[in-house]
Amino acid sequence: MKPQEASQIERIPAAAGMKASILLVDDRPANLLALEAILDPIDQHLVRAMSGEEALEKLQGEEFAVILMDVRMPGMDGLRTAEVISRRESAARIPIIFLTAVPIANADVVSGYERGAVDFLLKPFDPEILRSKVSVFVDLYQKEQMIKRQAGLLRQRDREAFERRSELRFRSLMDALPQCVWVARADQTFYYWNQRAAEYIGLQASVAVGADRLFEFVHADDIEMTKTEWRLATSLQRSSEVRIRLRRHSDGAYRWFLLRGVPQRDESGKVTGWIVAATDIDAEHQALEKAEDANRMKEEFLATVSHELRNPLNAIVGWIHLLRSGNLDAGKSSKALETVERNVHLQTALIDDILDVSRISRGKINMTFRAVPMRAVVDAALAAVRPTADAKGIALEFEMTAQADEVRGDPDRLQQIVWNLLSNAIKFTPRAGRITVRIEQREDDLTLAVHDTGQGISPDFLPRVFDRFSQADSGSTRAHGGLGLGLSIVRNLVELHAGTVEATSDGPGKGATFSIRLPLLNSRAATAASAVVETGPKPLKLAGVSILVVDDEIDSREVLAELLRYYGAQTVTAASAAEALAEIARSVPAVLVSDIGMPAVDGYQFIRAVRERIPEEQMIALALTGLGSGNDKERALAEGFQRCIVKPVEPEQLVETIEHLLISRSR
């Protein structure tokens, strides 16, 4: 090609501005220079290689549209190089144009085509033809790359659309949850929270906020713990869980939440964000606190019972020991007997209080209603407590302004109410104090108030003064004895008389007033009260019912038998299935109560043997089990039991179940 001809050749623009790489392989620099001059008009990226080995190196780091390679080269020739290229997955599809100055045999041509050759050009070749051939392959390469890019863009667009749909589904799901949910990026910026969270904290998810912004809604007592846990979770990239209080936007109230933070990770395990969920556990927390308070009160009560019962016993045992020694004179012996008698009465009163609470809680307290003048009740109570008041130098006063004082009630229980109030007032009134009892009439009600000048009641304890086991000075340092049951008994007995009781006090050191209101005789409330209160002992629920109790554990067997006898049943026991079958052979009971888990023959095998002899119509059978899964209950019923009760057995539940089955069978 002449120089002037080259100047007349127009350059071919690259497709879409993207240049393709062309690999030129020839061991002679002059040939490479000539190839570059011929291909310069197509304006692509030309790469030189002066041997087959160098060409293979170039292929490792770059992608080529076409390879122009001399056939005859020292070392690794063109055909051998093409063979190696064809075995490489990344380069096997690159078209190869062989250039040769010497005609080659047909076998070599076939071998070249098998190794990826697309053409053989014999030197000297026409530059236009070479450019045309190379341009075709460059154009194909560029179009292929463009298709790949378009496919990549389509995939990216589909992926983005999928992510948008997933985000919408995610947000819809989060809005449907009852929990408050916050979502943060990897940098701990919260960019989304669900509708529940937005409504609770009053912060709309319109802008992203840092964690410190959300900490503003945490209770002041929980803020440091929450921040510390959040720092640990994010630094160690682990889940976390805390119980905190969050402020509600609508009224400013704080509620307890269980807060869980979980890191989001990609396929490689890298943290890409955080999800924080808050579950409202305020009701559960309050219930737990109440249960803990009740448990603490019971523990304090048991300790108090032990203390109050042991102190009189200590005095009794000591004086009895001295009496037995025979070394006491008449005066000291009399004092010893008085002390023993007084402490016995004290213990009896304590035990009566405990039994009264038990009867009241079970609804088993018996009362006989009749017309009772409250003045007589107060006179009797004052007479009973006057010696104790005189011993402390406390003045007792009684004021009566009511024109009618008869109520409908149980005289003994009414006197117990007044006596408890007076005893409580005497206990907490210092020497030289005063206690005033006043009876007034207010329409259809009679009001009895006991006012003292004693130590008073603190405002925080006043709402709990009638609670069972509750004492203002509980603990080992308390100044006054007793079990803390007297006022609780008063409230329950007053309520059984259709009345109300309340306590008032201006604070510590300012005395206290306990007032009860009772309906006067023949009023509607009094009549209703006597109608609903038990007026005598109820008939035993299982009176005369024969029951066989089967259990291999002797303690469990005996206590069940005793409980059933308490309700009037005639019980027989058996320690095994064999003993029970022998007992049934002698006499068929009305009811069978059997444990499931027994050695040798369990309850299922036992009931199958029983039902082969005795149908359900002749004998009711109840199963007791310590397992209590749904399958155990279903199997017990399928084998022949009518009911299955899970241990520990509640006596009332057992008795009511037996009573119900007996009634059902008799219909």
C-alpha cells in the first residue's frame, strides 16, 4: 500500500464509542508494524505479541475481539498456540485469522479450523480485505458486548423492581404486626419503622434518624442499660434482648416492652442493617410483679407465723419446766399458770385467725343471721378489751347518737369485727392515749367508727391496710406482734354482712379512724346479705359414695383417700393394679380413681382389664397423670376412663368432677 493511498482511507468509528482489543501475534516487528498501519483506520485497541507464549500471557489479562496470528513462528508456532487457546474456556471462542507467507497443507488448514481459526490469509494480502474481515469480527464483538450490557441492565432493573416489591411486601407485613418495629442501615441510621411504632412514639417515618433520637422515648431509669446493650450488640454484631419502658405519645405513660435487636446479614455474612422489635409485655410484667409481691408477703407471713407461735411456746415451755422442778412458791406458781393460760389463749387466737382466713377464702364460713343490737355488741367488745387498755393506760370512750341500732347479722361475727378493730387500735396507741367508739345512723345505714390517737397510717400503706398478710412494720424489727390478718378478716366479715369498711388517717403520729357501715334491720341490703350467706353446714358432696383409690405412691394414695373421706366418701385404697382388681372382685365401687404411671401394670392396661368386667354404667373411672399432654388425655379416655386430671390434683376440682359424673350417670 502506497502512503498516499493510506491518507485517502476514512477512519471507521467504533460502535457506541466502545473500542475492542485486537491481538497481533508475529515474531517479526516489521510485520507487526505493518499490521498496525493497516488496522489503524478502524480505530481500535491494538495489542502486540511477538511469540505464542507472549500471546497466551496477553490473553490472561484482557479480552479480545479477534486474533491475527502468524503461522510460522519459532518456538510455539501459530497452530500450537491456537490449540492451547482452544482449551481455555475464557478464550476458546475468540476468532483467529492466520497469516502465512507460505502455502500450508490442507491437513494444517483443517487443524487450524478445529482450533478456532476463521480464515487463512496468504501474504501478501490486500489491506482492504484484512480490514474488512477484522471489522466484521470487531462489529460482532461490540454488538455482543452491547447485548451483554443491555442484558445486565435488564437484570439490574428486574432486580431493583423485585427489591421494590419485596420492600413493599416487607412494609405491609411490618404494619400488620402488633409489635413496634424499627429498621436501621449498617451505619445504625433508622430509616423505617412500622405504623404501630409510629403511633406509639408519635414520630412519623418521614426522615431517617439516629439511634439517639429513639433513645429519647426510653424511661430515664432504663436509658443507660439500653445504650450499653445497643453498643455491645452493634460492636459485636450479635443479637440482643432487654426489658425496658417506652413512653407512649398519646398520654405520656410508660409501658414495659421486650426489645429484641437482630442484625441483618448478606450472603457473605456481612451485617447490612438491624431490625429492632418491641413487644408490649406490660400486662405480663405487672402480673409478675404482683406475683412476686404476693410471694414475698406470704414468705413474710410464714416467718411471722413462726415467730408469733414460737414466742408463746417459749414462755409456756419455760414456766412448765420451772413448775416441774417444784422450786416455785405459791405466788410464782400462780404467775406461771397465768402466763401459760394467757399464752395458750394467744396461740388459740392466732390459730383462729388463720382458720378464719382459710374458711373465708374457701367460702366455708358459717353464720346465723338474726336481729342484733349493735350497742350490745360494742359493750361486749369493750368489756373484753378493757383490761388490756387499762394495762396500757388507754382511755376507752363510747358515743351513741343513732336512734335505731339493730342490724341483721351473726352476733358472734359482729363482735369479732368490733373486737378486732379495738384490739388493733389498742396495739398501735401509745400509753395514755384515747380510743373512741361512735355509733351513728345515716339513712338506712348504721355507721360504727373506731378512732384512736395512736401512731397513724402512712399514705403509701393506707390503700393496703386491709390486705391479707399486710403489715406496715413487717420484718425482724417490727414493734408489734400479730399476723396481719385481723383487718383482712374484718373487711371480709363486713362484706358478708353487706357492709363496707374504710380507714382514714392524717399520717404518721396523727391517729387513725376505722369506719364500718352496715344496713339497718329490714333494709333491702340486709335481707339480701342473709339470703346469700351460708346459714349452716352444707351436706357433704360425696356422702356415702364408695370410691377405690389406686396409686403405687403411698403418700399420694393416702392423701387422696383422706381428701375424699373429708367430703363424705367411703374410700378403699390399692397399691397396684392387681390389688385393685382383687378389691373390685370383692365389691364394685361407684367410682374408681387411678394413677396412670404405675410399675408392672400401668393405668391404661388396668382400665382395659376393668372394662372387660365392668361397663361405664356401673362404675365411673377417673385417671390421674403427671404428664398431661393432649395425647395422654385422649388415650386415657379412649382406653375407658371418663375423665383425666393432671397432677397436682386440686381437691375441689376432683370432687366437682366426681359429683358431675355421678349426676350425669343418674340422668
